[in-house]
Amino acid sequence: MDKTLVWLWLADAVGSACQYAQELLALYPDPAELYDLLRAGTEAPPTCLTPRALAQLQDTTPFDFEERLDHCLLSGIELLTPDEDTYPAALRDLPDLPLVLYLTGDPVCLNGQRCVGMVGTRRPSAYGRQAAFDLSLAMAQAGAVIVSGLADGLDSEAHRAALQADRPTIAFLGTAIDKTYPAANAKLRTAIEKGGGAVCSEYPPGYTGRTTGTFLARNRLIAAQSEALCVAEARTRSGTLNTVHHAERLGRPVLAVPGSIYSALSEGTNELLRTHRAEPLCRAADALEILGIGAQTAAPEQQRFDPAAVSPDAQQVYAALKPTPQGIDALCAATRLPAGRVLAACTELELMGGAQAQPGRRYIAL
């Protein structure tokens, strides 16, 4: 019997994000042993199995999954199981590790690489979009593999930046492996697969099971695969902060891009910084240092600063900046903006490449 069939039999019964998956594997590292036990009926089944899972395991056999395995092989979908070297090492210690991981693309990038996650809102501002792209581009150019979720918004920017750097990138789906969501990202997915990257899912082709919570469940995989998690822009209540929760649970460092105190889209990231749950992410080197990648290799290609891409406050402050350093008081007087808004605008301009901080909280135009 093909051992992959036994893994499919077990994974299908316990479901995705199974809380006792690690416990079950500690008892039966080879799922064929569990199959033999249940078929013989001479010993009590593991107590960690739920009644529903046990019933399905007893009512099905690995041979029931031959059609699925054949379909995957014919469709170019790889199946990774914990007993294979290609299975992501970063996921092995998860208590709810995937018992089968479906993959399109190249599994090589899943191991032996320095991986960093980049996540954020699906409806970003121009500031958040450019921050996610520029930071991801610089990190990818330095040799990091960008990990995200192929969603609208900042996930897509992170993947596109990696592709522009001609580096592999990893996407974890919350849908069936043969479904791209949103559908508009189909071309982006193809580019990831052709560029040496990988698209992964716990859900088999043609999956018709429960869909509630599948995107939240995949967030733990993004966090686990990443040595550090970067948040470009997020609201206070969002799936992005769910990924942060998983990163914290797993002991992964979290970094957040500072945003305007007047932007609802930056409330989540600013709160992470205010409560010291995250370190500031103002340059790619902030994350690369955690990965052990030298800052000297992390310099991104300089892009021409576009004043139209920043907020109205930042545009006002940029117009008032000079080649010589100016303090906050001088900028407040020149723009007639309060100090808090000037500070937020200076931070935005610094990240976007329009200004540079000098000693004493003074700024110059670039």
C-alpha cells in the first residue's frame, strides 16, 4: 500500500488544524500502525481521537483515497507528509501540524532558507502598499524568502516584490489547493509557481468541507514558516492580528511598520508598537538582522520618491523640508500642523524615501 494513502486517510478524518495531531503522531509515527490497530479491533483506540474522527477512520480505508492521489499526481499537485524530508521543518513542532500539505510549485524553498513573513490589510493605503512592497523587495534582494497568504492587498504586494527580486516566495492558502482566492490573483500564483516558489494548502483539490475559519487556520502556518513576522498595515480587529497572535504563541519576533496616528488602517500596527508586542520596522535591516542576514547586503534599489503617494500631511511637510535639518517646531510653524501630525508625517516620509532623520529629531528632504 502506498503510505501516502494512509496519511490521506488519517488527515481527512481528523481535519485541518487538528489540535491533537502532534499527540497522535507521538503515539503512532507511522499511521499504518493506527490503521492496523483499528482494523484488528484488539486494542482500544487512542483517547485523543474525537468520536467523529474515530467513526470516519473506522468507516473508511486508505484505498478510498486512491482517486484523490491519482488526481493530484495528474494535476501536478504534490503531497507532503511528516515522514518526508520535503515536509517544511518549521511546521513539524506545531501541535496542530498539517498531516498532509498539498503543494503546487517547488517544495525546495520550504527548507534551508531564511524566511520572513509579510502580512497586512487587504484594503491598504498607498503608504501601506508601498511600505510592504519596498520592505519585501529589499529583504528578498538580500536573500530572504517572503512568506504570505496570496490575499488581496499587502499579501499580494509582498509576493510581487519577491518576484521582482527574482526570488522564490511562499503562499499559504485558506482554500482548496486547486482554488485561487481571490481569482484575480491567478496570474500572480502562476508567477510564484514558475519562479521557484510554492503555494501550499491543508485542503485537498475539490474540497467541500467547512469553510468557516479556514483562513484563520492557515495564519498559523504563515507564522510558523516565518522566522520573523512583519506587519505593514493593520486595523485593530483583523485577520492580520490573528497571525500576530500565532507568531507570539510560537515565539516568533514581530515587527510593525509605524503609521500615522490619524489613520484607522495603522491603528493595529501602532497599538502593537505602543504595547511593545512588536519592534519598529522602518527599514529592511530591522528584520534581516533577526534572520542573521547582514545589513550590508540589504540595501534595496533606490526608487524615486513620489510625493503623490503619501498622505496630505506628508505632502505638506515634504514641501516645507529643506536640504538643511529642520526641527519639529520649525515644521509646525511652516505647515501650521500640530506636532503629532508633523511627527507622523515625518515618519511616513522617512519610510517612503522622501526624508531622512537627523540627530535631535530634525529632518532633511531627500
